[in-house]
Amino acid sequence: MKIDFLVLTILFAISPAEAGLKKIAKDFLENNAQVKVAESQVKLAALDLEAFELTRNTNLNFTSNFNENDLQSFSAFSARAFGGAFSQPIETIAHSLVLNKGFEWGGTIAVENTYQEITVPGTPTVFGFTQGLTYTQNLGRDFFGKSFNLQKEQLTSNLAFTSANSEGTIQQSLLELVRSYYQAALNKSLVKLQKAAKLRAERRLSLIKRRVRDGLREKVDRLQAEISLYRADENVKSAQQNFTSAVEALSTSVHRVVPAEEIVGLSDDSFKMSESPVGKVDGNQNLKALKDQVMATEAGLDLADKALIPTINFEVGARSNQFNTQTSNAFSDGVLGGPNNEVRLGLNLTWALGSQPEKVEKTRALVNHQTTKLRLEKLTSDVFQSEKSIKDQINLLSENLKSSTRRLQLAQAALKEYNRLYARGRADLDQLIQAEETLINTEINHVQYLSQREILIHSLAFLYGDLRGFLLGQK
């Protein structure tokens, strides 16, 4: 029994901490649909970068054809030899295998192998094999892979932007969850306080009824006490209604029913005020996102400049082939270095004169870059102002909490004194009810200050870009 009692005591001591905002925040991050959508955007951006990097991978292309040609042919030779066109059926089987590899420096190498079988009626089948090697180097806009690297840099910056932007979206949703939680915690405390006020009103009415019956008080006192009780009962129901609404908002966020026991009331003994977070505004996720977006637009601007450069490709290649009635001879003599060789050099230039579409895109990229930089400058200023404002509000609330704590003690003492004076007939009921209202208003002010302070503390953690860690790291 002693062991069981000890276990229950430990569980009771742990449960308020576990069944608070930390647990609800964990469930929110695991189950909320908006969180999942934000996380999926990061995965998609990562796939965009991966897919682009794979555009310079190795490709294998195989083709196979069969051709039976009975068409008439015409040439000057056939006209002299045969008096016109002639028809000679030719049957051809061809297989082609091409291995192609692109490189980040803008070069491409290709190895091509072609095998053929050619059959003409009345003659033996001829076998052919051709092997070629081609290297192409971009000397224009992708000279030494400049455009490729710029696109990669743009996609990398976009991935970083998406990651920071996604985390900012998640933390913004977490901040809304915090506000909903402390609204629920506030209303839970208000229910508790209003129930205590109603209990005092019931006791007061019971006492006054006896005194009226004994002729020690007037009937009007009983009427006023009944009115006070009705008002207290209405206040309890209003607080319960607000608490139910706040719990519903929480339940919708985590996609499950949040029982009242999971919410720690601000007037509960287990409630502990959060400490101010440690951090700097440089960690703000929105700032990070805009900085990464500026880098992405810079890369986009450089790409737009590159697009004005003509496309220039330099090509060097070699090829060997062999046709023979023996397959082995066709293969052995058809490889590079065989008796039949071809070497070629080439230069290809494509230039859109005027480059009007490219100039429009450059202007568009410049506008995007300048606009993003301006947004970053304004947000940086706003974040520093927000930090100062939040800290000033927290300091003022801390002072108000000290004041309300003292005022609460005085209001409790004043109500106790008015109860004593009323019992002796030295104070009227209006004064007692006024003291009661002063106490309940002071209690409400106190828990409201606590709620506001907690929201501001978590808002500061959000401003520093680590609301997730601040919530899950709480003990």
C-alpha cells in the first residue's frame, strides 16, 4: 500500500506538467494538417534540387529497327544503265546503343555504337559496325557550367527559403495554439473564481435569511443577496461557455478531444510562470526566409544576364566503321582506330538578335530582386521594433502582477473585514457586496495579467525563431 501510494503521488506530481501546453504542442506538431502541408513543401523543394542535379547524369539510349525496302530508286547512273528507275529490294536490321554523360562544367561526352545487317537478294549478307566518340563543350551562357551552377545555387537558396518559410508558418500556427491554450487556461481560472464567488454568495444568502427570520436584518437585504447570487450564477455559466469554446478551438487544432484536465488553470497551484526566452532576432524564421529569397533572386538575376549571351557549342568527334561479310571482321575493324576513320570539329552559334524576351525576363528578375531586398530591410526594422515592444510590455505586466498580487491580498482582507462589520451591524449589505465585487475583479485582473504575460513570453520566443524548441524544452 505504501508503494502504491508513492507511485500515485509521483504520477499526480508529474501529470500537471505533462498534461499541459507541452503535450498539446507535441500532438499539434504530429497531427495538425497545416503543419504537414508546410513540411511537405520542404520535401518538394528538396526534390526539385535533386531532380536538377540529376540532369547531368549518365543516359543510355538503345534503338532497334527492321526495314524491308522495295521502293523504286532513281539516279543518273540508273537512268543510263537501266533506262530509268529501278527497284532492288533491300532488307536492313539496325541496332544503336548510345551512352551519354553530361558534366557540371558544361561539357557532354557521347559514345555511339551501331550494328547493321544488310541483305540484298542474290548477294551475301553484309554486316556493319560503326563506333563514334563525341565531346561537346558549351562556350556561351553555360561556359564552364556557369549557368548550371547558378541554377543549382538558385534551387539551393529556394530550398533554404522554403525550409525557413515552412518553419515560420509552423511556428505561427504554434503561436496561435499558445493563444488558444492560454485563453482556455484563463477561462478555466475564471470558472474556478466565479464558482468561489457563487459559493460565497450562497453562504451569504443563507446567513441573511436566518438573520431576516430572526428580525436582525431587513427583507431588502435578503432580496439584494438573492440578486447577488443570481448574478454570480450567471457569471459561472458565462465563464463555462467561454471555456468550452476555447477548448473546442484547441481540440480542432490537434484533431482530438482535449479534456479539461489537460489545461492547467492560471490560478491552479501547479501553474508556473514561463521564463523569458534567450535568443536574438537574427534567428527569426521570416528574416531567414527573406535572406534566402534574396540570394535566390540574385542567382535569378545572374541567370537572366547569362540568357543574353548566345548559345555557343564547340564539338570534336571521331568515328570508325566497317562493312564486311564476316561479323567478327566488321566488329574488330569498326571500332575507333580501325582502318576507316572520320575526325570532325564543329562550332555552332545560336543568337536571338535583339534578345527582347530575354531582356524582359532580366527586367522581371531585377524587379523581384529589388522588391525582396526592400521587404527584407523593412522586416528587419519591424522585428527589432517588435522585440522592444514585447519586452516593454512584459516589464509592465510584471509590475502589474506585483501590484495585483498585493491588491489581491488587500481585497481579501477587506472582504473579511466587511463580513465582520456586517455581522456586527456596522456595515450595510451594499458595502459588503461592493467588497465582494472588488475581490472578484481583482482576481480576474490578476489571471488576465498572467495570461497576457504568457502569450507575450511565447511571442518573444516566436520572434527569436525558436518557439518550437521553447515549447518542447519546457520542464
